[in-house]
Amino acid sequence: MSQTAHDYRTRDWTGLGLTIDGHTAIVTLRNPPANTWTVHSLAALRDLVAALDGDRDIYALVITGEGEKFFSAGADLKQFASGDKAAAREAARRFGEAFEALSAFRGVSIAAINGYAMGGGLECALACDLRIAEAHAQLALPEATVGLLPCAGGTQNLTRLAGEGWAKRMILLGERIDAATALRIGVVEEVVERGEAKARALDWAAKAAKQSPTSVAACKRLVQTTRSQPAVAGLIAERELFVDLFDTADQKEGVAAFLEKRSPVWTNA
């Protein structure tokens, strides 16, 4: 890949830190003291995910929060204090653009929830493919407590993962859940000890890197079509994408490596 295509790696991303570890991009939410979102950091996330999508060397994305207390406390409520509907509309649009881009990222996205994930912070994690929570983490969608509602996918993604009952408990009653409960109801896939979420997420990212990245992208698309399409449409798409993979270099390499009893070398092509 050309140096120009890698220029995003040295850019300053508002409210975000970026490091690259092999085929994994690590994005750290950085807006102390609670890693809150602003329209500028949301736009930065949207643009960064687009850049990562364009870098064929990146297979996985890990998102975590800076510090030991907060993954993200969500939106900075000061931006809504004036009651300006135009500002609210822009914020809602930015949240949608950022987290929908994150959900559509072609690789595997993993949220390493290292502390409080509240409101738009939890919605960011819900937009990822997988979630790992540290044992002390607290998760909530408390928007109705301040006269608002989750506008960044929370009502949709939480219901899909935890079911309508738990989604209503968290959204309508404002219930906060701990990591153990989040695991039990399917909001997170694993709970680890304090300080271990990022390392565990990188372990998962390394597992993803052993898979064909072109296959992963196709499989992710198929899994996510179950959210909006009937099963028959997904079954048809499944067969078509299976055949389409025979146009890729990764398919040829994967089969050849298996037959030659060696590890495959993926090119994401």
C-alpha cells in the first residue's frame, strides 16, 4: 500500500487516539474526564472508520476508553443545554453517521469496555461486532432520565441483543446493569478482570486475523442481513456470496494452504 494511503495513521483525530498493531487498529476514546462524545469526535470516528475500511492491511478494530474509570459516558449534555433543535439535529445525525459506519466496518470490531459505558458510550459498544467488559464496568442507557432518548442505535441494538424486556428495563426504567448481568443477558460476550479488556480484545483480533479477511467481510454482511431481511433472502445471498469468493485471491490461497498443510498468507484481495 502506498504511503499516501497510510497518511491517516499520523493524523490528529479529534477526541480519539489511534495505534496500529499488525492488522489491528486500536482506537482509544480520549475526552477527559469521562470520554464524552462531541459532534467533532463523532465526525472523526466516522472519517477514521472510512480510512480503516480503505486500508486493506487492517482486519480488525478495537475500541476502548482512556483511563480506568470510563469507556465513555456518552454525549456531552452541555451541548443540549440551550434547547436548540438545530444543534440537537446535528448531534443526532453525527451519532448516526459515526455508529452506522462502525457497524458497517468490513472487518471485526471489538469494544473493550474498561469502565462506565453510558448512553452514547454504550451505543458505541453496541455498534461493534463483539463486546468484552471488565468486571467493574457499568452499562446504562439513561437518556429518558434527562428528557431525551437513545438516538444512536440504542433502542434497536440493545433490543436485538438482550430482548425487548431487558431493553425496556434499561431504557424505560433507567436501570443500570453490571458486567455480570450484561454477560447473562447477552449484551457482552465475555467479562474479564479490571485492566484486561484491551488485551483480551487484541487476542480476539489476532484470531480474526487468522481468518480470510474477504470471507470475514462476506460473513459479517450475511449475519447482519438477518436484522432486516427475511431468512429466504439471506439464504439466497449466502449461496451467491459463497460463489463470489471464488473470484478472490484469499480463496485460492486458503484452499492451497490447507492442501499443502501450511498456514495461509492472506492479502485481503
